[in-house]
Amino acid sequence: MTTTKHLLTSVEMARFVANGFHRLDAIVPAELNERAIPEFDAGQQPGVEYGTPLRQAFAEGSISRALLDIPAVAGALQSLIGSDPTVDHHHVHVREPREGEAQPLHGDAIIDTRTDAFDVQLMYYPQEVTADMGGTLSVPGSHLRRTNESDTGRYQNLRGQTRLTCPPGTVVLLHHGIWHGGRRNDSDIRRYMYKIRFNPTVPQVRTWNVDDLDDPGVSEALSVYHPWCEHATARLEIHNRIKMWRALTNDTSFDIDYWATRVANRPGRV
Ligand SMILES: O=C(O)CCC(=O)C(=O)O
């Protein structure tokens, strides 16, 4: 990664904590998008061993390297995962024209109960994705509701879900836990999505631009309600976000409406 100048703000980080993704529309230059599709058609990108340091994972001149060197991508990734991440794996996902079925809703890998660390998944869409092209479905705010891989596969539609449509060159950075799946492609066009998963190697603490840490917009962003759960259950998700924000800021006193402080109160216990 070449620059850390385009770091996310605290309010943007809080939105990521609440929603589970950060979206950068049309951030990749046209020449890279045009190069990507024939290369993806030619086959998967060269393999990378699990846990390879990002600096060594992708060759100079490769699409992956060029993508990760885009300052806004590098800055957002640095903000979310910290410096010197490793590459877990990468893969080009194709939804074939009129293929007839969607991928079940799932979270990648096994149930993952970490509360003080998370992996980041980058999804890159080199072409315009229209409503009938099988854009990735995801459920904003589902990432802290821990599930085991495709246990959510029986859910066909959830209120608040989004099926991605985007201009060419869009990048979405996601929390590893988000519920997602490739949708059915009802168009005549192959749909491409290139995914890279990153693992942190440093504590994910204050890795973004914290100048606005005290902005009231932080609590506001963390308090958003998503329509897939009941009003009362949504409070549990806000509680999960408070715990994540405490870990990210290393501030064990952070709270919203006294919820985390109240439930942690055990007078007299050491
Ligand atoms: O193709 C897609 O849109 C999503 C695929 C994916 O993320 C997966 O298989 O885990």
C-alpha cells in the first residue's frame, strides 16, 4: 500500500461498525477496469499462500497491486485493518449469464467469535452491475450476528438487504462476518467480482484519522437501526457495536445511553 493519506474519519469508521461495509463507488480508473475483465476471463489470478504479507503477495504491475495502490483504497484498508496485513486468500467470483440460481446467504468461513479483531474482505467490480446482473446481496448490520458459514442459507430475503448495483470500478470493503451471497444473474452479461480477504497483524486500534473522535456523529452512526431485526433486538446489535467501538478506540468508558456500563456493573467483585 503506497499511502495512508486517505484515512477514514471516525464517523466513517462508526458507520462501518454499524453497517459492516464501506463502499467506494467508481474509484478504480477505467484503464484498470478494462484490463481486468480479459484477465479474469483468462483464469484466476496467481495463487497466494494463506498468510502472505501483503507487501509480498502481488507482483508489481498486477491488477491486484494496482488496485491496492489506489490511494482511497489503500487509505480505507489501512483504516480498517491496520498496517502490514496479510492476505488470507483471493478469488474471482463469476455469476454466469442466465445461470438460473442464486448463491445461498452466508458468512465466509466458520463461526468467528472475535470481538477485538476482524478480517476485511475487499470486493472489486470492474464493470457496471445493473439490477438483473446478480450483484452481491448483503445484509447491512448483520456482521456482528455471528453465524456459522451457510446456516443463514434458508433465508431468501430479509428486510433491509441490498443487492449491489454499481458503476464500473466500485470497491466495497466488508467486515468478515457480514451475511452475503451472489445473486442470480438474469442478464446476458457475465458478472465479475474479485475478492481479497485480509487478516490484521497489528491491534486494530485507532488505525484511522481520529481527529473527529468526539464528533456526536459517531454515536449517531453507531445507533442506527436496521430493519431485519425487531426494535428490541436491535438494541443488542447496538450493544455489540459499543463493544467493538471500545475495542477499536481502546476506550473502555465509551457508551451509548449507559447500556454497556449498566450491564457490566458488578459491585464488590474484583
Ligand atoms: O459472487 C458474489 O457476488 C459473492 C460470492 C462470495 O462472496 C462468496 O462466494 O463468498
